Amino acid sequence: MSSSRSLTAARGTRTSRATAWLVVPALAAVLAVGGCAGGTSQAGEPAGSSAEAGTRTVETAFGPVTIPTDPQSVVALEGGTGPLLEAGIVPVATADGDWADSFLPAEHEQVADLPIVLGADGWDYEKIASLEPDLIVGFVRGGKEEELSAEKKADFDKLSQIAPTVLIRATGSATVKDASVEIATALGAGEEAEATKAAYEARVAEIKETYGDVIAANTFAGLDSFEEVTVYSRISWLGGILADIGAPLPAVVAEETTENGVFLSYEQLGQVADATVVLHEQTVDGAPGPGAEELAAAATYQSLPAVTAGHAYGIRYFFADRYSLALDVLDQLEVVLEDLQA
């Protein structure tokens, strides 16, 4: 039998993206340095209005927040870097700017050498405060519960004492693309972000119309490996894109709607033998991703019918969190479908 558990933490271990935001012991001293940055708007102020020159109010996961209209020093938390770059803003620090496969090549060049404010124990509040940001942006992962946890609210409150903090809620990994659009909107670049989303939706419709028969005739397994094998579900990053084009998933994960996927041992890989297509992680340089290297070395993987048939394909931006990256994934899937059609 397969086992399932939360995948965001597992992915964070390998990609240096953590989802548990912990308070460091030095926080009290940090906040004394950072002071109160006026993170929340005045009571009763309508969203989008300016309480004073050079500010506007935006909606966040924790209510309205007043932010500068022309921020000069922005710290990007998880999910914030891409929307910032697309809005023409280079952050002064990032949560994960060293992970090249989260960015288009030109984007990564802009952030690769910036300070990283996420460590093994959570956010480095002292480093964030020392950068004197006038804005902090990113995702907050909340699952589907009605209210965000008290711990995450406390994180927001502490960050807000350093600078106005815009955290946009993402209820699952497949939804982070829409959360990116919301971040872009908060930054004043919503029109461009919505246009990219519309382009993605148009490509989805085109692919479904052109390759509908091929899609329906196959079963697509998104696989990754980090100690165990992950079979991704329809609410995951790649799985959400596959779901958009109507791609069937293996039986072991077909009904999974609460977790990003299921974990299998290598001995259990026979549970994805019904997949006719295997998709694995690939770097932007075209090399196998870390998980793909582990998979390729396993005899049980090599014996999967899709692999022996030559239908295993590397996919860059396997963990696409923006529509611009998801568009690239669609282009790659079209190449896969053309190969299957042939």
C-alpha cells in the first residue's frame, strides 16, 4: 500500500524551501530595531485608497495592508520573487533565489547572488530587518481550513513590525499560480499577470482540442524521488497542469485530492505500472533533476512499462508556481503528446 503525507515539507528539504515559519530567539531585539512599519491600514479605509501620498491599500490573507506605491527595498518571501521580477522589481533579498529551476534564466541572473532570508529554523528576522525593507511579499500556505493558523498570524504580525507585509493565501500547490497573480495585482502589475493567465488558458484549450484523443488514451505519472518516490496528484504543481489538460493519472493517485501526492518505496513502484507516460524533473539546462537521477538508478523504475517503451520525459519547471512557467510546461507537454501521437 502507498503512504501519503504532506509534500511541501519534503520538497522544501531538497529545494531549500521551508514552509514552517519559525520565530528565532533574537526576534524581540530585531523588532526593536525595525520598529512598527505601519503594516495595516486604518480602520474603515476602502481597499485601494491612499491614506497618504505614495501609499495604497491592498487585500491580503490577513486583511487590508497599506503599502508604498513605489517600493524601493522589497524582501521576497516564498513565492514572492517571481511576481516581483515580472512587475519590474528586483528584491533586496529572497527566500530561495539560489534555486535556478524556479526562474527563467534571465530572472535567475538577477537574484542568484542576493541574500537568502530563509534558514533551517525559519525566517532570519534579524537579516530581514537589517535590510530596512519598505515592503515584504510572499505566499502563506493555508490549506483549505476556514482560518489561517494562529502561528501564521503571529508570523505575519512579527513581519509587519519590520515592514508592511503582503501575504497572499495559497490553499494548495496547484493554486500558487493564482496566488502569484494576486501578488502581481498588489504590486500594480495585475493586468500583465492576468494576460499571462489568459494565454495559459488559451494554450490549455488548444492542447485539449488538438491532442484530446492522445491525452485520453494515456495515463501520466509525475514522479520525483527524495529518499522515497513521490507520485504527484492533481492538486500538486505539475499535477494541476496535467489536470487542466484533462490528463488521466495513475490509479494510485487518481483520487487523491487532499495531498500533493503519495509516497512509495522503490519496491512499491509497480503501483504506477498502469502509467503509459512518466514525467520527471529536469533542470533548465536540460540535465536530469536531483529526483530524476535517483529514479533512473532504480531497477524497479527502469522496469516500468512507460520507461521501457521510451515514454519517460524530463520536464523543466516541474514545480511551476507562476503562469509564465506553466506556459513553458505546456509547450513541453505538447512535444510529449506529439511524440505519443507519432
